[in-house]
Amino acid sequence: MKCMIQKRCGFLTIEMFVTLALLMMLFVLLTDTLLQTGRLNRTQWAEQMCLAAVQAQLDSLTARGKPLDPADCRRLWPAVDMTVQLSPGEGPWAGLTKADVQAEQRIFRKTIRIRQSRYLLVPQEVSQ
């Protein structure tokens, strides 16, 4: 009696489905990682824009005694909203002007807010 042994040739359908499922899971994980990295990048970029706007505003107040022109602020940082508040110094800082500058930008349902203060030698009547 002759024994018939069959050799398997090629892939079975189930092996192909398992391979495709594993590749699709890897693709989904890679896509999710890339999306999160891009979101983090844009958030950090927004923080840097707010920080640059606040620093420039404080530097302008220190050097020129007046804030930057709002048109220049809009041109340089279009998505950043800035507020400047000047108030007289109190206590040991009497005679100086306190400048509070805040910049904020909305990104991904989140508000990035940077606030810095500096005491200036600018007379109160000139700065307002």
C-alpha cells in the first residue's frame, strides 16, 4: 500500500488574515503616535510664540517706555492675544512702574497662557 503524503504549498487563508491583522495594528499604533507627536509639537510651538510675544513686549516697555504697536503684534504673532497692564510699584518698589504682560493662545480646546511681570524705571504718566 502506498501512503499518500501531501505537502502544504503556500499560505493558508487564516495565516494571511493574521498577518494582515498584525500589520494593521502596527499601522494604527504608528499613526496614533505620529498624531500625538504632531499635537505636542503644535502645543509647544504655541507656548514658544506666547513666550516670544511677552518677552518682546517687556523689552519694548523697558527700552522705549511704551508697548509695541498692536499692528506689529498682530503681524508677528497673529494667533496670540496680548494684554499689558501698568501699575505703580508698591513697598520697596515704590517709584517704579510694574508691567504685567500676558499672552494667550487657544489650541486644541486648550488655552496656553504665559504671564510675566517686570519693574521699570518708566514714569507712570509717560507709560500710559
